[in-house]
Amino acid sequence: MQISPFRIERYYAQWEFTTRYMLSSSDCESRTIAEVLALEPDAHTRLLEQWCGYTESLGAPELRRAIADLYAGVEADDVVVVSCAEEGIFLLYHALLGPGDHAIVETPCYESALAVARSTGAEVSEWRREYASDWTHDLTALERLLRPHTRVLYVNQPHNPTGTVMDSSTFARVVDIAQAHGLVLFSDEVYRELEHEPGTRLPAACDVDDRAVSLGSVSKSYGLPGLRLGWLTTRNRAMRDRVAELKDYTTICSSAPSELLAAVALRHREVLLDRNLGIVRRNLPLLEHFFDRHADTFSWVHPSASAIGFPRLSGVGDIDRLCERLAARGVLLLPGSVYDERAHVRVGYGRANLPEALELLERELPAAMAISG
């Protein structure tokens, strides 16, 4: 397998844990183990009594039931628990693709959605969205990308990095295209339930297409990335079994304590979502006001979901250098070059300390821009 360095993660490996403010974080404010355990009266005792042996490869039954409850038409047997969404992407692509196959990937995207698909030996085409078109989805362009050997269509809704959501009629058409051409619709839904207005929420792909696969995680909307758990959900049993066979060569099974904590959290996910949506709704106007004050530098398509956005910068010669300068001064933005969008940065507004981060950015931005050309 040949695969390129993961630019986002390499960048964060350098800066994430040494920079004071993460103003580019893709997840929401996290919680302590004590806060998760407080969601159920006996959870603390059950955690202390948890056997630290191997768990079921498909995932603990109580966790798979809790995950199935997120959807309208699936059962616990349709769920494969994975050690973070990243493993889910790896497993599904390698279960479905190989040399001679073709995949279509919605871009810009989290790099593994593109790089891992290519690592299988398959040909990969980008269904690229453009800032100049307000990040809209061009269905005619999608249909032009189809080939006789296309096997997978990857979409990410709500979307990383733009924070936008595909409208329902477009999503229905995407499902129709996948079904008409016998494609597996691979739907990355890690930001689902963090729509700013619930009425914009799309149905889960696994609920509307029995060949589709939905990817989920406790990391983003629920703010629990430290548990390192995600899942793949599909009603296609043969596909599920193939993923499970490949998992024997990756993690085999997940962490037993993490599975218990994740099950507790998902059974009370409304508590997590209410807090995180509250932070997002308080922070987003602050970020908008900041961009208004610096309208000659920042412009964006207003996000409608998740805790991230993808503003375009004007008048900056070297955005990568700007981000490095700001990181060294204490505030971390993610340069759009990691998405092959060099004129942009990713911002995150799901953390409680965003007001302090913006104050520091306000102070440091002029000098950083001067240095960056």
C-alpha cells in the first residue's frame, strides 16, 4: 500500500498540543469521564467492574444497540464498531476497492477520504465543490464522473471543512444516482445532529438505501474524541461481514472501557448535543463579528452545521506562513493547503474558550499578516 503523509494530522502533530488556543478544532467541547458517568446512576460502578479483556469484534452489544437507536431503519446487527472514524474509512475502502475499480470522492475533504481510496489501487475522481459557487453541489458534474467500473461514491454531510449541508432535494438525487448505477453510497455523517437548525438534517444514508454505508463517531457532534470510537452502519450484510473480516487485521476489537462510556453517552446524547449546540450558537455570532471587522481579509459561505467553517483570505501572500506565525503566538488556524484550497483557513467554534482565542487573534493578526506578505 502506497499512501501520502496525512497533511492535517502532520500539521496538528506539530502545533496542536503546544499552541494555547485551538481556533481550528473540528470537534466540540469535550467532557470528563466523571461527567459521562454522571449521566446514569450506576455507570461508575459498572465502569469499575468492567472486565478489561477482549471485546466482541463487531462491538459490545449495548453499544451497538445505542448506535442503532440513532437511525430509523437499522438494527444492532447492522453496526460495526470501529476505533474512530478513521478506521472505518480505511476498512470500507479496502473492503470495496482495488485495482481496476473507480471511486468518486466529494472534495475538499478530510484527506483520508481521498488518500485511502487511492491507496487501494483504485482510480479516484474528485467531485469538487467551489467557493466561487458558494460550495454548491453540481449534479451534472457528478454524473460526468461516472464510469462503468465506478464502485463507491463518498459524500460528507454535514461537510468538513465548509460547515455546509447539502439540501434535501440534492441529497435525494445523489441517492438516486448511486442506486441507478449500483454504487455504494459511503456517507460520512460524523457531524450529524449538529445542524444549527434541525430542519436541515438529512436522513442517514443507511436508512434510505440498503446498500449505503453511514459513518459515525462520538468525536465531533458529541465531543468525545478521547474515547476513540466510531462505527459503520449498513443493511448490506455481505458488506458488513467483509468489513468485519478486515478488522481482524487492524484493531480486532475496541477498548472495553471506551465502549461502556460511549454507550452511556449515546443513550443521553441530547444532554451532550444541547450543551454543544449552545456553545456553537453563542460562538458563531462572535466569529461573524470578527470577520465583519476584518472584511477586507476574511469572507466565507456561512456555515449551517458542525463547529467549523472555511473562510477565504484576501491580501495575504503566504497563508501557510501566516498560520505558522499565529500558532507560534498562541492561536492555531488550519491552513487550507491541507485541503488543496490554499486561499482558505479552517476555523473551529465549538470550544468554550473561543472569545479569548479571538481576542488574541485580534491582537496578533496585523503583525502576522505583515510578515506573511
